[in-house]
Amino acid sequence: MDDQNKNLILATALSFIVILVWFLLFPPPEAEPTDPNAPAVTESVTEDGVANTPTAAAGAAEVQATEAEEANAPRIDIDTPRLAGSISLLGGRIDDLQLKDYRETLEDGSPIVHLFKPVGEENAFYALHGWAPGSGLGIDDVPGPNTVWTQASTGTLTPDAPAVLEWTSPAGLLFRRTIAVDDDFMFDITQEVVNEAAGTVALAPYGIIARHGEPADAKNFFILHEGASIMADGELTEIGYGDIVDLPVVPSEGAQAEVLQVTENGWIGFTDHYWMSTLIPEPGSAFRAASKYNATRDIYQTETVLPTVTVGAGQTTEVTTRLFAGAKEWETIREYEKAGVDRFIDAIDWGWFFFLTKPIFWVLHELNKLIGNMGVSIIVLTLMIKAILFPLAYKSYVSMAKMKELQPEMEKLKEKAGDDRQQLQQGMMELYKKNKVNPASGCLPILMQIPIFFSLYKVIFVTLELRHAPFFGPFQDLSAPDPTSIFNLFGLLPWGAPEAGSIVALIFIGILPLLLGISMWLQQKLNPAPADPTQAAIFAWMPWVFMFMLGGFASGLVVYWIANNTITFTQQYLIMRSQGYTPDVFGNIKSSLKLGKGKDKA
């Protein structure tokens, strides 16, 4: 490997280290504490007969009354194969939802993940639907967030038994809301208006997802999107919680807002690390999508407002929208996309390298279905990636072997050129051309590994399928850092390991980071140390720096890196031997140890 290749590899490695150090020393700021008693949203009166978006503009007295009513409001239980919870008849809010298949941690007795929470609880989070009044109607003539509905159906909401709510307004309008749910995470909300009055009225259906305060478990990590996600006619817009609070005030919305007009297909909602809540109008429907923030009460809100409809005397109209509230499971979301939810799979944060993350995840997912172990699947995926890149790697290693053969002639060129860098470069280019050697080819496999590494990191960190995915022994969550530690001799001593993410945990690393460092170190020993003492010192320290830097990464990613290093070592060793050069691994190890002792004596 010549100086140019060494410098390129060194620059790439150092850049990666600088990025990691930066995010360790300067992590994103934590979310500010939120007010658990923030008020619920209310509706605004429309102007000039045009339906307007509901806003959050309640007074303090109304807030207190709302919270008192919320505690005593009757409820309809929800019980499906995958969901548990209840609907409050105050506002008809879906505000209590738990995911039966998921627990907060791997500890015994860990509580089920609680997605929606009613007003009055910390970090209240809920969905509500209603009608914005148009011409001929006042604010009291339509159901709002504080309307007390009557249950027209009986019993619990199940996939086989929808819940039916009814309310009659002072204007003589009968409002009926039918809430159905499937076996997974999708609700169908049908809102019906029966005009039993004498005149024609106008009103617009809406849906709201309201979140009081930023999520307590927000990761605030640059690689993950958390906040509002909007799909508008095939174009995805993502607004993080930190960006929502900086939105400009839109007078027509009565709050800081981002408003998009959707002509045919779209959806809007909040996405967390593993969970999501999304409002989905019917395919082919036009609607207005809005992301809002009310700074006074720290409420984040996403809305859909459909076009105004007119209902004549004795007429009935209805509109159906959907609400997804659950886990971001790839297979489940893909099925909803096949059923008509436009580009719903993009609700998962695939990132800039989506052209890599999507196929990498698909292969990993299918391997896991076949093998039944995510850790083994990652190793098999690594083998497949290395097999695909093998032709490139072969050319690279052959080129590196030829470069070694040219070392004596290159040394002669250096002596002949002296300080004349231009003459040296011309001589080297002629030497490369004569022997058909491409000096840059040795760097290509390394450059190819960088986007693959970040794509796999994205897949492991973002996708739900890696959450709590076991490998073997102590490695029961490949999305979390290695739980073992030198601190307790990997579980042999009678005390626990340091808490993940702490400084102590970064120092007292586990088994996987150790294996990573050793694999990188052995890979280096396929070649003699660089002649330049500075380069030799940097290369000697690099495996151990990476060992500590990657020790706090997801263990699934470290498994990939170890497998990648092991396969690379084997490939490089065999290719070098096929070119007539047998790497003296043990000799290089002894030489590096002697070099280190020599420096100590000096």
C-alpha cells in the first residue's frame, strides 16, 4: 500500500472518529420538562362560512373543568388481539391505548408499552375527530373535544363489534360516530350527520392527534427522525419536534404551523422511535394537513381537515377516515400500503441512503424469518455483502500485491527524484501504467463499506424488528449496547455491569467490543507496519480507539463489524497467497511488539 492509499484510509478513519467524538462530547439537548396538566384542544368558530381548522384556545377555567370531567367521563373498553385501552365519551377521544405485544424493557414484569394517554396524565397523547362549523352553524351546534357522547352500541370495542357514539346538537343535527378496529393497529372512524332541522347547513370533518409536551422517551439523536411526518401526494415531509417549535405563526391556524394542501393521497401524524400515530383520509380525498405547536401550553398537534360539505334538511352525509396507532412493524405497514395507504412504508425512517437501507432491511428480515436468530442473520448478511463485493475486493487485493512488488522500484524513483515532487509523481504514474496497476483500487472496498456501514447502523437503530431481538447468552437485545463488561469480568464477579451510556461503561467495555478490537488488530497484521513512524503509531492505535468508540453502539452493529473484519481477513490472506505472497502475520505481530518495546526504551 503506497502513501496515497495510507493517507486516504487514515483520513477516512480519523474523520469517522472525529464525528463519533463530537456526538459524545456534544450530544443533542434533552427535552425540556413538560406540563402534565396542559389543556385539551378546542375548536375555533369559522369565518364567512368557510370551515376552519380547530385550534387550542381554551381559558383556564375551561381547562380545570375539562380535566375534572375527564376523570369521571364514561368509557368504552378496547380489546383486540394486539391493543387494549378505552375511548372516553368526553369528546369521543381515543386516548387510552396499550400495545399488548410490546413491553418497555426486557425485565420480568415490565409494563406494556402505553401509546395514548388521557388529559391529566403526564405526556397526554390522544386522537379526536369532529366537525368544524360552517354557514348556518355555531360552535355549540357541532360536537367538540368536550362534548359528552352517548354510546349507542353495547359492550367493548373489538374487531367484531364496532363502537357507535351519538349526540344531538341544539340545532337539531344528529351526529353519529362509528369506530371500528382491525386485528392490528388500524381504526376506521365513520362520522355521520343527519340533518333533522329545517335549513341547509355546512360543516367540515376533521381529525386531530394532540401530544402534550415532547415525548419523555425521545432519543433526540441525529440518525433518527422523531416528530411530525406528512405524506402529501407522494412527497414526504418530516418535521422534528425541535423544528415544530420554530414554525412561523399562521394567523388562519391560530398557532405556529406548517400547512400543506393534499389533492389526492396522503397522511399525517407523529412518529416516535418505534411507535406511530397517523391520520389517514380515504385514498383520492383532498384535505388540508397541518402540523402545529401551541407554545403557551406546550401542545404539538397534527390535523387533517376535509372539504366542507353541505347537508340539506332531511339529508344525511358521512365520511370515513382511518387512524393508525401502534408499532412500526414493517410487514404490518406494508400490508396497509398494499391496501391503499400511499407510500405508508416510508413512515419508517429509512434515511438518505434509503436505496441501501430498504434492501438491507428486507434481506435481514427474510433471513431472520428463515433462521430465527437475528444475530446469526446479521452474520449471514455480512457474508452476502462480502460475496457481492468480492470481485471488487479481489481486484483491490491483487493491486495491493502488485504495489508491494513495485516497492523496490518506487524507492529508486524517490532517491532519483530527491525533492522534486513533480518528477516523482510523473515517474510513479509511468511505473503504474507500465505494470497496469491502479493505486486507487485499494481504497474502493473501504469506500464502499462506509455507506453500507451507516445503512446497516440505520437499520439496526431505527427498525422495530431489531428491538429486543436476541442473539445468544447475555446478548438479548441487538439494538442495545453490549451488556457485558470487564468491570465484573463479564458476569463472573458478583456485581452488576455499569449502566449503558455512562463513562464507566465506555471504559469497561464488553466482550463484543474486545473482539472487534482484536479482529481489526489482526487484520492490520496482514501487512508490515508503515515505514513512517507517525503513520505506524496511528495505525497501531486505531483498532483500540475503534474498540472503545464503538463499544457503546448497538451490539448488532458490532456483530456485523466483527464478522466483516473476520471475513475480510480471510479473503485478503487467501488472495495474497494466490498472488505468490504469504502474509507473515506472526512475524508482523512480533515486529510490532519489538517496535513498541524499542519506543519504550527510547
